[in-house]
Amino acid sequence: MSKVPSGSPPAQEGETAEVMESVSHTLEEWRARIDELKVQAELAKLDVRERAIKQVDLAQNVWLAAFSKLSDARHDAAANADTLREGFQQLVEDIKKAFEAAQAVITRG
């Protein structure tokens, strides 16, 4: 059972857990999309493959950074849910941009 830090209302703990669950779900969805794109990159024409794989690897690295930050946040029981949500929204936007860049390389190839 988790302990509520002093000065932190129980509602904040529940909201933080809700944000983390939402972010976890979003990251799982992006992981699946990145995995699918990686398969497409592997199947792309040889001349496109190297560029596509670099872009997919970039998207994957951004995803890994987001996942790592989520893991760190889970250990911080006093995390502010709003700050957490905003930070992960930016990370998801970064994942989306990297993903779209990789997808564009494959599509143009």
C-alpha cells in the first residue's frame, strides 16, 4: 500500500496514478506503432532502408526516453499530476514527430 506524503492530499495521489496509467497506455500504443513502422522500414527498398531505419530508431529512442521518465515518475510519490501530464504530452508530441519523419521516409521511398 502506498503512503501519502505529508502535505499531499490523497486526491493528488489518485490523480497522479490516473495520469501515469494514461501515459502508460499511450506509450504502449506508440510502441506498437513504432514496431509496425520498423517492420515497414525493414521491407523498404534497399536505398530507403538505411534512412528509414535511422528515423525509426530516433522515434524508438524518444519513446525509450519517455518510458524512462515514466518509470522515474512512478518512484516520485510527490509528483504533481499537472506537471507530469504536461511533460508527457510534450514527450508524446516528440514521439509523434519522430514517427511521422520515419513514416515520411518510408512513404517517399
